[in-house]
Amino acid sequence: MAKAMKGVTLFADWEPRPDFKLGSKDIEKKQTYLGSKVWRNPHIEIVEHSIPEPGPGEVLIEVKACGICGSDVHMAQPDEEGYILYPGLTGFPCILGHELAGVVVKADEKAFDKRTNQPFKGGEFVCAEEMMWCGECKPCADGYPNHCERLNEIGFNVNGAFAKYIVLPAKLLWNLESLKKRYKGDDIFLAGSLVEPTSVAYNAVIERGGGIRPGDNVVICGGGPVGIAACAILKRNGAARVILSEPQPERAELGKKLGADYVINPIKEDFVQRVLELTDGMGANLYLEATGLPTVVYPQIEKAIWEGKTVNSTVVVVARADAKMPVTGEVLQVRRARIIGAQGHSGHGTFFRVIECMGDGMDMTPMITKKITLDEVPENIISLRTDRKECKITCLI
């Protein structure tokens, strides 16, 4: 096996904004939990890296497929002052990519496959959680690994999967055996690479949002991969009406294909009026903010809650944005509504359940609208800043 490999690597300069203060979890000139306040002048290069070796409890994976996430785009996208748009945990330089599926090459003898409860032998098809939780801090011990106090993230501050190989702790891996019943060849890995973003949607609407009861109405704001995945999950969960708010025609059609009953174009139509028309004046039980534009979208959601007849609505905020939401407490009080934040996808059996749903026919692969090579990743990350016709661009390696 070769000793070096190409990796799509993001570089940026450590130039904190004047109001930035180093936090307790930040490491000077290395990583921060407030990326958009520190990193400037991002640029992507394909450079050589050493092929990593698995340590205790770790697995070497040959990456077969890896999707481009919106966070990859926003980490590499500067604002008007040159700072990256992504507001969260980041440490550069770093190989990007965290929506991965691949084949186990070799593993430490203490690296166990959760499906068999035996050590990995090599040859298993796997996908991975992106959030590298420690399992020892209080949030982890309390059952909240998405909020780990010692969190690292694949492709954010730890080298990711836009490369031939990656080494990961076995505890983050999930066997894709169930997908072999429905997919063949590269399609197994393409489907496997969608487990991570689909699990983000599952965590948002089922785990954090509390799910729905059959017959409930839901409104999904934003037809990106997480929003589209939420349409599929909630329709499968028994929603009476899944309403997707999305202006881009290609994404709107994709939403209808994967579970949306109705699509609202919020640029051409009155969002609140259409939600109330489509639900006979009831409004929705669950609203998902998946646009990253909360200052624009939330006031409309709030108005729909206020004017609709449904009480106890839940608003789940899943999109990351460095912006304050304008919230009217009176609406939450009178309508018994609540706002929930959702981060990550780990814990609560989410990955296993998503894989089982996909193996049982919840086909997410139509979300992949373009397949590319490793060399084409940088230009496509940049093109996604403005190109909203594509939903998920996935690299086959």
C-alpha cells in the first residue's frame, strides 16, 4: 500500500476579530468553537498526506464515497471581511469531508463491530458518525454525546474523508450490511454516505423535536439535504401533510419525490397564507428551520403559529447561522409553542434506525444530483456557494 495520499485540505489564517476572546475550549492559533470570529482568508488545496495507521480501538477505512455538506461550503466561504461563514468548531489546516462510506482495511484487535460484537476483520462496509464524542464528560455520561465537552469533528478540526483513507475510532462506525439487501456496487456506498445527513434530520425532527403523531401536519423550511431528508422521515412517520417551503424548482421537485405533499415558493407566495390554506386553518404541529436564514424565516413561522389553530407547535432549529432570531414571547406563551435547537446526530440509536429505514426502502439516493472525482471536489465546494440547483454532490473515490 502506498505511504501517501491526496487530501482536499482547507487552509485559513488565524486572525481573530477585535471582539473575540479565547474560550476555555479554544487552542490559540489551532482551533476554536467560534470559527466565523477567527478564521480568515480560507482556501482549498489538494495536498499530500501520510496514510494514517490505526491505533488502539481504531479502524483504517478505504473511503469509497463522501458527500459535500453545507458546512464544507461555509467553512471555505469568506464573508465581505474575509472571515469564514461557518460559526462553529474548526481547526485548520484540515482535510474536509465527513459524510463518508467505505470499506474496512484493517483494525486494531480492540476495535469492535457493533453489528456482530466481534472485532472488525476487514472488508466490512461502514459509514461513520461525524461527531467524535469522548464518552467520559458529563454530557456524554448523561446521554447527550452531541454536546460533548471534549468534542472533535471529522473534517472540521480532525482530518476528514475527502482522501483515499481515513482512520476513525470503531465506536463511531456503523455497519452497512442492511443496505446490501437493496443496493449493489457503488450504490451501497452512495446510500451509506447519506446516512450521516439523514441522521442529522432524524435527530432534529424525531429525537430533539419529539416526533409527530400520525395525522399531524409539518412544515419544512429549506430544501437542502437535511430538509429533504426530514420530508422523507416525517412522511414515513405518518404526517398527514408534509409542506416544504423552497424557492428553487429543482429542490422543490426533489422534495416532492421524497415525501413532500405540497411545496410553497416563499418568494412568490405568501408563506403564512399558504400554510393555513393547505392545513384548513390549523397550521402545523412541527416546523423545521433548515434554511440558515432564521431572521427571515422565523417571523413567518411565528405568524403561522399565531394565526393557526394548532397549539403546542414545536419549532426545531437545525441550520447553523451566526444570527439572532427575533422571538416574540407572547406567541410562545399563548400558543403553548416551543423552540428547540438540534445539533448533530449521535446517540439515541439514530444511526442504526436510519440505516434500517434505508435498508427497508426509504431511498435517499435521489438526493445525490451529481457525482464527482476527488480532484473535482474543490471547484464544486466553491460552486455550491451560489448553485442551488444541485442538492447533494458526492465524490466517488
